[in-house]
Amino acid sequence: MENFIQKYLEYNRHWAQHKREEDAGYFDLLAGGQHPEALILGCSDSRVSPSVVVGADLGEVFVHRNIANVVAHSDLNFLSVFQYAVEVLGVKHIIVVGHYGCGGVQAAMSDKVFGLIDNWLANIKDVMALHEKELNAIADEHRRFDRLVELNVLEQIKNIRQTSVYRKALQKGAAPELHGWVYNFSTGLINVIFGQGVNSPASAV
Ligand code: CO
């Protein structure tokens, strides 16, 4: 079996050297501070690393990831990241990136009991309950799953709007622009369902 740890550490040494050769000031610039343009909330899934799929260099995006890209009002972890991104870093954009085939969303759709994680997945069950009528009208199970992934992104944007941090920024006229994307790991492409460049407008939430 390949030794992944060894491989990663070796890659890191080569990468750091290559970066220094390419641009001697590269790491000095990063060490000087960060000014990311966007906060991305994505899923923890190993196939959907958001900065990779948009080609963002180090320093460009502030990232928070959890199972099924959820904004829970009692989650101090996300809320702290969010406050820092908006109030200290002054990000101009907030992008919620869900993905088709999300295991968290799929687990929430099932009736199985998984244990501790069910408490987290209850956030998605709430989304299901809110859109029960629309979801129940979709006969095809895969399409219903895809739609729930999209609705989950839209509901999380709605949750962001309800946070005190966002509302405060809005009052100051400094609210970041909101975006909803759904990444497809079967094609590598992003489906924009909310905000700038929308190519598959989803119904309003
Ligand atoms: Co996922």
C-alpha cells in the first residue's frame, strides 16, 4: 500500500521549492496578511474542494466546510468564521456551494438512524419539511435528491440572511453579495442557482 503521508510530505517540499523558484516573494506576500474576496461555505466531501474547482490561489478565498454545507444558527464554529470574514476581512462575496450526490443530504432523505450525525442532518430534514409539497411531487428519486441539494443551498442562503452579522452589514450598506452554487462532481461543472451568472434559476425561497 502506498504511504500517503510520505507522499504528501514529499509533494509539499517540492511544491514549496517550486513556488519559491517561480516567485521569490510568494510566501512573504502571503505572510504579510490576507485579503480574500470571498467566503465559501462548502461540503466536507473530499471530491468537492471549492478552491480547487474555481482555481483560487492561496489568499483568495476564506473557506468553511461542514457536512452538507449547513448554516445552523447555534453553530458557533460557522458563525465565528462568518463574522470574521464579514467584519474583519470584509469579503465582498459569500458563496454557498452544495454538490449533487451529497452523502449528507442523501442520509437526511433516508429513514435510517445513523447516530450523532442525525442531529446535524436534522437541519436538512427541516429543509425537506419546508419543501415537502414540491419534493413529493417529483416522482423520480434521483431528481428529487438533486432538487433537495439545490433547495438546501437556497435555504442556507436564507439562514445567512437571518444572522445578526449579515443584518448588521446590511444596515451599514456593506452586505456581501450572496451566491448559490451546486457543483457536479461527475462533470466538474458548477450550476449557478442563485446570484450573479445564474444559469439554472431555482424558484425563490
Ligand atoms: Co456533501
